Amino acid sequence: MTGFAGLLTAAKPLEDGLALMVPETWHQGRTAYGGFSSALALAAACKIGGDGLPPLRSAQMAMMAPVNGRVEARARIERAGRNATWIAAEIHAEKGLAFSASFVFMGAVDSGLHINDRPTPEHLVPCDEARAVTYTRHTPAFLANNFETRHALLPREGKRPEMCRWVRTCERDRLDPMVEMLLVGDALPPGVMPMLHAAVPVSTMHWQVNLLTPAPATQDGWWLLSTVGDYAECGCSSQRMAIWNTQGEPVMAGMQSIALFG
């Protein structure tokens, strides 16, 4: 059983989290796919937070070392206020600390401010008309085994530091919606990948996301993902990330720092 929901069900419970073996079907190179680690840390945080935990609204993830083999995801409540709760989570692998995260959970409050300036990309191909992405032997294991993807934009001339695709998990029925968002949210390659030689190694260092709704929902599990590399220098790239549902409603906004080894 290697689906994410099944792995959580079969995981060994710990007093402050859970322990499991990371299947190679979730690998991206020699480490677990970043969305897997992020979703696992969130699952540990939700376990510690309990049933009364408000919705997730923001998260910061640091990917420090390979997450593979037997891992332990542990969490602790840093502060529980009247309306917001901060929970820290860590994943330890064989050689020690490999991943850390900070989550903020907050209930809705009345506000007179209403801004929504996150339109979907231009020339978008609707999900039901989009063609499937062809997987090859070079496709990362996590993607080939756990996700379906479709091209969301028509081919354009020239290379651009951006990617946009429809993505959904193969197994999603038993997933908490917020866990699903982190599991899906890092599924695209870095935006600058079209500008690089295929053999250039890349590695995410930090990922920050803001949830734009307390209840993510979409049709048939499909989410529209976009990554845009807006800076690359001295081996580092900064990119903007976004997720919309099939109705074009913005669901998550993010930013990522990526190391480029070439």
C-alpha cells in the first residue's frame, strides 16, 4: 500500500506524531518528493492539534536533507491563541533532522476588506479539453506513480521560465483537503527548468504557502498549478507559485527558493 492516505493509516503512531517507511514510489531522486514531506509534516501537526484545530492558513517548509527510509514526523504546539494556533513539525530520517515546518491554523474573522487579484493564466486550456502529459523513464517516480497531469497551456514559441499544468492525485478520497493541497502543491518542476539542460540537478530549499480558502474544493480532484521563475542568479532561483480550482477560484499562493547546481 503506497497511496498517501494508505501510508498514513498504516503508519506507526507516536505520542507526538507518526513513523513510516517512505516507499521509493514517492521518491524524487534520493529523497521523498517535497509535497510528500510537507503533507506528512502537516498530518503530524493535525494529529497534535486535535479535532478543534482551525483551518490551515499558512505554512513554511525547510527541506534540509534527504527524507528516505524510515522516518519519524513529530509535531508540537508552539502557541494556541483564541483564534490561531502555531504548530511546529519536524521529520527525522536515519541521519537526523531532514525537514522542518511551521504551520499557522486560524479561524475566519469578520473583515471589511475584500481583494482578489489572482486571475488564472491567459490562454488557459480547460481541464476537460487538456491533453495528458506523457510520462517517460525520466519522469520522477513520485509523479509517474501518484499523479495525473495535463497540459494547461497551448505550446508557445521560445523557452520561458514557467510551467502550468492540471494536476490531481491518483488517490484522494481519504485525504484531508489541506493535506491534499500540500501533497499536490509541489508537483510541478521548478519554473526555470525549461531554461536548463535536463541533466542540471535542482533542489528546493524553502517553500512558503498561504491558503486562500478555509475549505479547498474542486471538480474531480483536478487543480491548476502554475510556477513562474522570476529570478535566477549565483545558483539560486526564486519562483512564484499558485493553485486554482476548476472554477478558476484561487486556492493557494506560494513562493519557493531553489538551488540550481549548474
